[in-house]
Amino acid sequence: MQTALFQPVGGMGRIGEAFGRELSSLIRYNSKVTDIHQDEHGVTVKFVDSRNPGTAQSVRADWCMCTIPLPVLAQIPMNVGTALAQAIAAVPYAAAIKVGLQFKRRFWEEDEDIYGGITYTDLPISNIGYPNYGFQSGKGVLLGAYIWGLNAMEFTAMTPQERVQKALDYGSQVHPQYRKEFDNGVAVAWHRVPFTMGCMGMWSSDSREKHYDDLCKIDGRIVLAGEHASFLGGWQEGAVTSSLDAIQRLHQRMVAQGAKS
Amino acid sequence: MNRLEAMAAHKLAAPMWVLLVSIAAAGAYADDASFTSRAGVGSMTGAEIYDHICSGCHMAGGQGAVGAGSYPKLAANQKLVSWEYAALTVLNGRNGMPPFGLPANQTMEARGAHLSDAQIADVVNYVRSHFDNHYKTEVTGKQVAALPHPAAALMGPQ
């Protein structure tokens, strides 16, 4: 008996896409932040259009809630106190790899009666995940590798084509059908994702003790939010609850400073 | 299933039927030079460490990379004049870079990799004498051992 678990139709990415859809008029895409500067009255953020980086632009607001992942934020000039600056630099990000493999037919269902679930291996691919949806519908995509640690770093050091090839090579030890049925593949190495430079923040008991409160505290007119500013690291839930908490604290601060609630 | 695997399973969401297959024994990929087993980490040389680990971000030839932030170019990098700076960075990490000086028995939890002091010396020597860097001093494991190491294991999702 398993606890009922649900996933969004189309995958977890659909949650972010839904936020994007609902907030589309408020979001400016392709904006690479180059400088964050606060004074007594507000915050000015400088940025460039990442497709046309020549032209510097800026926006100004009363407050700034910043959700930029820490490896990126650590490199952006920002006038905050030493405690927050040290906290931002104190959180290493984990290496992780996922490889998606599309096959011409769902041989795991047709030949092996596997409908969803995971195969754990001691191979460099770590595990294989089977889709929990679209049963018996022709083509299918397997999670052909989901890796942390040293082997994830080694996969990161390869080209995307090599990663897909290695996932095929090792996965075919489990499912010989791989060779004949392979259609297409895609690989993600989180350290190579330009806007995160890593999968998620890795805290230690020691760094939590030293830096966590400083990371979450409002510094003048700037506050951080994201999975890195939560105890649910690496999860969408941590990112959302962190933002709700930060918004609540910002609101209290504003009201305390005389804004109308 | 250990805790890490349990978390990974949860993250994949909604396993309706879970299949457990035990594949071969340790060393099943010993003949593939692309990957290092947990037991094999300790024998990696400086050059292997660079190719297998560092180059994922710092790229081939130490050329670095630029996205929203950047991975420093190690080629002809003047900061490498200080071997201590390089060794401390590998030991403790820097700005999101994972630390490699965690105790070996804590790397599972940290989702990282452990390198010995001698290996850290080796990779520092490798980088300082390649990619258009020409520093002559050879660092030893003993010198690296004298530098501050990370205090405690890193923890992922709880």
C-alpha cells in the first residue's frame, strides 16, 4: 500500500509554466542582472537583455525580493551587510543529471509489464524512471539516468551527446530493447544550466547554524527567497513557502514603517 | 533502499509499481574509463580529477564559461600564484562550487566526492602547471593537510 501521490499532467515543470502564464504581464524575460544597489528609499537593479547585452537598463522599486540562485547571486555586486554576503557565498550547489530517452515503443510495458516506478542500479546512470502516464500509447520517454555525486560530475564533464550515449549503453544492460527501439534523447547537467549553475543548495548543520538566519533576514530593502532559503531544499514547495514567508515579513516591515496595510 | 534513494524516488513522484533490480556486482563499469566507482576515487590522478570533475564547469583547457554568472577561466589565471588559494577552493568550495575536502564517509549525504589531501595537492599542481600556467612549486598532501577543511557534512532535502 502506497500513499497517494500526484503529479501535474505534463510534469512538475507545468507549475512554473502556469505561474508564467498567470503573471506574464509582470515578468520581463531574458534579463541578466548585473548590479543590485539599495539606498534609504529603494532598490535599483541594473540588467542587460541577454539577447542584446550591449544596452544597460535599470528598474527601481521600494523593495527587492531576490530569487536568484546563490552561485549566480554571489557574483553580482550588491550592497548588503557582511553577514548576508557571507551567507550567500557559503552554500555549495549539488551536481545532478537527468537524461530523457525516447523510444519508438513502450517495450517496458509491452514486454516487461512495467507501468511506472523506478529501477535502481549500481551503474553510473543510478536509476531508470518509467512514465506513470500515457500507458500503451506508442512512443514513450524514460528517465534514462538520474544521478548525484561523483558520477553526476563525470556526466557533467561530457557533451550532451555523450551523456545520452552513456545512458543508452548502461541502460541496455537492464533493457536490451534499448538498442533497437531508441528514437531520441536529451540530457541536462544542472551545473551547465546558465541561470542556476548547480541543482540546489546543500546546507550542512554547521552552515545552517552560522548562516541560515542571515540569509533569510531582510537586509535594508532586500530579502532573498527560494529553495535555498528554506528547510525544504531542492523542492518547489521550499521555494514557494520561502517566498510566502519573505513576503509576509516584508509586509510587516512596511506596515511597521508606516505603509498602509 | 537507502535514504538518498528514497528521496530520489519521491522526487520522481508517483511510482505506481516499483521494480527493484539488482544489477551485477561492484565494479560493473570498471572497464569504462569514463566513470569512477566510489572505491576508485582514491586512485584518481590530478589530470584525471581535472578531466572527470573540474572540466564539467571550468571546461576543457581551463577556459571557463559564462552564463548568468561565470565559471572562472583557469587558463593563465594569476590568482593561481597562490597555491593556498587554489587548494582552499578545492577543499572548501567557493560561491556554489562544492567542497572536495569533506570526510570520505560524508560524501553520500553531501552528494559530493571526497578527494584526499594528496589528490588535492595533485590537481592543484596539475592546474598550476597546465593551461598556460607555469608555476614551478610542487605542493604536497602534507601542506594541504595543514589548511582548514570543511567542518561537517552537507545535507540535502530533509
